[in-house]
Amino acid sequence: VQLTGTPRHGLTVEVTTHPPHTRSPAGQPGPTGSGFGLLGITERVEALGGTMERGADGSGGHRVQVWLPWKGVADGE
């Protein structure tokens, strides 16, 4: 997880994960999500005037980057 930001440039949050594991160490299936996590994040980011990018990171993992305006400064208030 990487977090950077300034009032003038907004807030950026980047999360990179390792390649997913299909089995837990005990041999049981790994947890699965509902499939709405990224959709929910996207909706909330857009509602705040931000942007979201996601996709493969080139090493088999996944990368999500969110940018949010710094309220009161980035929007000119």
C-alpha cells in the first residue's frame, strides 16, 4: 500500500497484491469475494470526484490506484 498526497495535487492511494493463491496453506480453498468490492470502490471514488484505475501489475498480481481531490483546495474552495 502506498499513500501520497498534497493539497494541490490531491490524494493517491495505490494497492498492489501478489499473485492470488487458489489454496490456503491447509489445502482448503481460498476465500472468494462477492465480486462487488471494486465496483463499490469505483462508485464511491466517482461520487467524490476522483478516478480509479485497476488491472494486472505485470508480475501476476493486481494493482488498484485511486486518486481523490483534496477537498477545499483541489476544487478551488
